[in-house]
Amino acid sequence: MADRPRFFDDIAGVAGGAFSALSGLGEEIGAIVRARVDEALSALQLVRRDEFEVMSDLAAGARAAQEEADGRIAALETRLAALEARHAGGTAHGSAPAHPEDPTEPPEHDPHAADGALGGPPPAESTAGPDSEAEGRRGDSTPPGAV
């Protein structure tokens, strides 16, 4: 009777080893199949689900930002049109007279206007004539008005 329990122990040991080998073999086959599927997907230029979801989220964010920018542009265009209409129809913040062709009403000073522009500061007075000033702009080393 002493041989019988040892026989069952041996069979249990062999069965356990076979089961371990089969589970390891199953893992190895799974890894090989995954590698082959990845190769096939890359050959077909397909993407994985997680990569697709990341790109989908990025596209949704870009779409939302574009819609926000479109809304801001529309609001700015509306504001610009209102300012242009107000400027064309009358005085815009007191910077120009209601009728600019009326010579009796001089334009008010506009600090943002260029020198010599309507409503801007008067052009700087030069002691030199127009010919010497043009020579200075052509690259002559003598500055305009110098002796």
C-alpha cells in the first residue's frame, strides 16, 4: 500500500508540470499573435484604439478652440462695424468734426495720428529747403539742415 500513494503523487506532479508548461505555451502563443497583429496593422497603416481616442480628443479640443476664435472674430467685426458707422455718421470720441470739409471748425488734436495727418500734430518745421532734405534721404552723409 505504500506504493500506491507515491504513484498518485507522481501523477499529480506530472500533471502539474504539464499544466505549467501549457500555460507558459499559451502566454507565448498570445505574445506571438499580438506581435503578428501589430505587424499587420502597421502594414495596413491602421491605428490602435487608444491612439485613435487621443487624436479624437485633440481634434475635439481644436474644434472647440476654432469655434471660440470664430465667435471672437465675429464679435470684433461687429464692434469694428459699429465704430466705423459711428465715425462715418458723426464724431468718434471728439477726434474729428461732424463735417470735416467745414474749414471754420479745425480738427482736434489726435495723439495717435501721424505727423501732418488730419488731427495729428503739425509737421516739424525744417530750416533747410526741400532739395537738401531730399538729398539727406538719398543717403548723403550730411544731415538735412546742416551747414
